Amino acid sequence: MQRVSIELDTQLYRLLQRAAQANNLSLEEECLQRLAGGERRSRYIQALVAELRADEEQRRASEDRVCTLRR
């Protein structure tokens, strides 16, 4: 399993904690369920995933430009 580290603001962290407790899940299980597209979709998590994907695409594009310039 890959490890992912993310930074959350305090409000989002508390909301995730409350949701996990309400659903009798660990914080990790709650996040994984939301990331997997479970029944309870969080717009915060969806926005975070979208931002992470955009950052990854930008990083790859930058790496491709560097490789092209080196040739």
C-alpha cells in the first residue's frame, strides 16, 4: 500500500473526525471510503483530490520539459 501525506486545515480535519466517529470508522477508513467514492462524498475531499491530480500533472509536465531541454 502506498502512503499519502496530505495537509488539512483544522476545520476539515475536525469534520472528518466527526464523520468517522458518527460512522463508527477510523479516520483512515473514513478518508479511504471517501476517496474511493463511497456513498458519502465529501466536496472537500473531492477538491483535495482534484488539486493533488492537477499538481501531479503540472509536475509531470515540468519534468517532460526538462527532459526535452536536456536532449
